[in-house]
Amino acid sequence: MTEFSKIFFVLSFLFLLVGIYFHFGNRFPNLRNLPLDFKFEKENFKFYFPFGTSILISILLSFIFYFIRKF
């Protein structure tokens, strides 16, 4: 497999995951409210920092890239 085909495969897989998330995202609203997601709200200001979601996505992507590299 050439280098371009590996990159294309990984990008296609990531687009597939994003598409699945957008399709089924409304059915799993708790995915957006993990324990380490910080939400600050005031009268004119809202700030949301998805730290827990970032950690979860990082772990999942690490496993995916590990298995792609392994095989």
C-alpha cells in the first residue's frame, strides 16, 4: 500500500466517524456532557470547553492509529 492510499484510508475513516456522530448525535446527548467538560454561563457570555470529550476522542484515535500501524 502506498503512502497516499494509507492517508486516504485514514481520512475516509475519520470522515465516516464524524458522519456517524452527526447522524446519531441527537440520540446520545450525554456524549456532550462528560464530567470534565467545563461550561461557564453568565448573562452575556457562554464558554464551553470540552476537555473530557477531547480526552475520549484522543484515546479512541490513539487506538485506531495503533491498530492501523500494527496491521
